[in-house]
Amino acid sequence: MRVCVIGTGYVGLVTGVCLAHSGHQVICVDNNEEKVKLMRSGQSPIYEPGLSELMQSSMQKGSIEFTADLAAGVDNGEKKIIAEGTPP
């Protein structure tokens, strides 16, 4: 399944990486370009043990990508997950 995850905080990024690791095609969208660049380099912007390794593995398989282009992400995903505005 092609999934678009909007928001790459603790909920969105972990969800997207786990879905990609499970075999789905995932595009994660975030409006913070610096964060997107970091994720494209295989580094997680949040602390979650093992997440960077799963990201890198999924990236090598081509099952996850990161973008700041909301329209491209939405157009690419059969299913959309909005993970924005999680209260502190």
C-alpha cells in the first residue's frame, strides 16, 4: 500500500518508518526543510532507540522517502495519516 504520513514528530515518523519496514511504500511529509534534509540523510530528528537504523534500512530498500512537498505526498498516497498537532 502507498501511504502518506503528514508530520514527522514522534507519532508520524515512527508510524511511517514502521509501515515502511513492514513492506509498505511510505512518503513522509514535513514543512520543516531542515528536518527533511536530516531524515533524507538517514538520521532521525527525534530520539527513539533503533529508529535511525530502521529508517536507513527502509531507505535502502526504497520503501520510504521524505519531502516538504505536501501536494506530492498527498498525490502519492492511497492512504493518508495526519500526525500533526500532538499536544505536549
